[in-house]
Amino acid sequence: MKSIVTAVAAALLLSGCATQMAPVAGPVAAPVPTKYGWGYSEKAKAEMAATFGTAALKPADSRWIADVPTAGTTKMVISLSDQMAWVYRGEKMIAATTISSGKKDHESPVGQFPILAKEMFHRSNRYSNAPMPFMLRLNRWGVALHGGVVPGYPASHGCIRLPMAFAKKLYGVVKTGDVIFIEG
């Protein structure tokens, strides 16, 4: 993609139209649908049914495949509108869970986030020293994935809560730098 942008910029420069082109700061993103995201959660819902034999989970429920592959990059897809998350190793779905995201006026952010830090037991710097077990930090403002109460609806101050057993297992599977995609 970068080479295409470079080629277009060079062609415009040679044709005298370079002043018309806005600078490109990185890869050009595909158009984002009305519901913010890349369509990963729609694909994940179908894969969850094929992998685990169910299209839905009850609040605080989760599934893992029996043998998690050790090779491949780990990524996670989170759907705020569905209150669901799916974990992949390479292209293979290895887990699915319900979540509890940020409530009104404390919405969880959408976008692509690398895991910046991991702590087995962390306490919130903002919210009354609240426990955040198996914390995976997503941004510098304190938003993280962590174990907690998952009632089946948005109930946090912006973090993504996971069922405790799921959070513990996920903590052992991911590493800093792995990417989390949060869709609206």
C-alpha cells in the first residue's frame, strides 16, 4: 500500500499536481462502516459458531479450544455492541467470551491497541484503588482489559472486564505488543 501511495505522489509531482495531494502519515485505512470497525466481529461471530457450536454465550461465560497452538501471532477482537470478545492465534479462533465494557459517559475506546503492559495484579490509579487482576494495559490513560464482574451489559469506567478465569488464561496466552481490535 505504501508503494502505491508513493507511486501516486510521484506521478502527481511529475504532472505538476503535487500541491493538491494531502500528506500521508502512514498506510491509508479502508473506509470505516457506520458501526465503527473493520468487520472482524461479524466474521468472529460466524467462526465462534463453527468453533464452539454456539452463536451466543450467557453473561460471564467463555470458551477455549482444548489445545491452544503455541505458534502464531495472538490478536483479540472485541465488539462493544455485542459485549463479546474473541481471541485468535494466527488465523485460528482459540477463545470467545462475554465482556463488560464502559458504561454511558465512561465509554470504552474503539480502535486498534497494542498491549502496552501486563500486570498480574494491578490497582486502579483513578477509581478508589479498585483491583484489576490480570491487567493488560491498552493506552496511557488507564484503559485496560482485566478480570472482573461481567453482568452482560456495559458497566465499567472504560476498561473491558473479562470473566476472571478467562482473564487469567488470557494473561498467560498474550504478550506485550499483541494487538486488540475494539469495534463499536
